[in-house]
Amino acid sequence: MLTSSKSIYHKLKWRLLPVFRAQRMDRFFQSMRPRPGSKILDVGGLPALNGVPGLWNNHMTTYEITLLNLPGSFDKL
């Protein structure tokens, strides 16, 4: 039963992840209101995760985006 619950959890997680990411981006743009050309540092950000596009994919030409991660921080993903 536990394995089935984990499987359902992971299916839901990957289906809902893009929705939650879009909401997070909306909140960021509403609160920060960056101007075109702004430099943005995303600490812990990923270009993509298991096929789900990264948060900044649609904004790479509008802003100067830097993703900062510690070496090895995503080895277990």
C-alpha cells in the first residue's frame, strides 16, 4: 500500500509542479516588478527538473538570469 501511495504522490507532484511554478513566478513579478534587462540571481534554481522547464525559460531574453547552486546540491534528484 505504501508503494502505491508513493507512486500516486509522485504522479501528482510532477503533474502539479508546472502550476505551482507558474504561481510562484506570478508572485515574484507582482512583488518585485523587475524592469527589462534587470539582473536576477536565483539561488537554488534549476534550468529544468525531470523534463519540467525551469522558472526562467520564458524570460531568458528579457532579464539577465544567473542560477547559483552549491556543487553536488542536486546529486540526489
